[in-house]
Amino acid sequence: MAPEDDYTAQPFVPARGGLEALRKAAAECRGCPLHRNATQTVFGAGKATARVMLVGEQPGDQEDRQGKPFVGPAGKLLDRALAEAGMDPADTYVTNAVKHFKFTQAEPRKRRIHKAPTLREMTACGPWLAAELALVEPELIVVLGATAGKALLGSSFRVTEVRGTVLEREIHGRPERLVPTVHPSAVLRAEDREGAYRGLVSDLKTAAQALS
């Protein structure tokens, strides 16, 4: 049976080493079928000593091509919102619940359309996120959107019910504080983009206050 049929990244996660060792190992991950069509693994990036970890859903088209998280339009918007909320993007660690880009494509050379990962795919990728949390040991996790929330807090998570609040939960065996908010890509898709952006900044200000 192929390793991806087991739907777990656990056999690929190194027992020791820092973030760089994790990143190198993740590049070879075959823990679920998503690796087949993606260009590359997109692992987390940022300071190992970051006080804040931001967790999104999965890499997008630009992230898949460049191999770095949050480098596309949503990432640029997130950086602007963080700065406006009083947090330096350079002092954060950013990652995704799923490390490979999942997409649909009508035909070759057509635009690749983002497709939400399944709970099974999120669970398969969970060991990478657990390893990142164990190494970074953030004081606060900012949960970006419903998929990240479900990956961290379970399938009953609803971002609209808890956004902008400080939650205390046990995540992968560690007590964590979390502030959920919308994913920046949802702001880009919103009809009232300015209102959606202000809501994101407001939630991030709550996160900044929780750190002070």
C-alpha cells in the first residue's frame, strides 16, 4: 500500500531537530495524495521564537509556485492588517493546516482554482502542525478561517461564532490561547471589502492586546 493511502504524515516527521529539519523532511512528505499534483510542500516560515503563530488553511497558487506561505495577495493583505493592529509581521510565524495546494483545473495552462481540503487531509497533515507548535511554543495562535479552525479545534468549529475572542484550549497536548478570525482571502472576496478588512484588523487588535 502506498504511504499516502494511510493519510498520516507521522512517519515523515523527524524525531529531533529544529524547524529547518522539519522543513527538509516535509519536502519529502507523502502522507496523503495531495502531494501528487502540488508543485512542492509549502512549510511554515518565520521566527522560531515568535510569540504569535498564524495558521491558515493551505497554500494558494502563488505559494505553491514560490514554496513560501502567504506570499500572494492574501498574504500581503494580512501583513497590512497585522501592522495596522500593532503587530510586526516579521515577529510572527506563519503556516497552514495543510502543506500542499489542493486545486481543480479545467485543462492544462488554465487557472488553478483553490479547493478546500477535506477533514481527512487536514488530519493527515496534523503531525506537521503539532511539530511546529512544539518547536515554536507560541504565546498565542491566530486562527485564520474555518478550515484552520476545524483542523485545530474540531469539525464543529464556526468562525462566525467565536471570531475576535480569546479561547483557551488544549491543542496537540499543549494548553494554547487562540484568537480566531476570518482568512484574509475571504476579505478579498467580500462584497464590502473595506468592512471585512476592518473586521479582520479589529480581531487582530484583540490578539495584540492578549499579548500585552
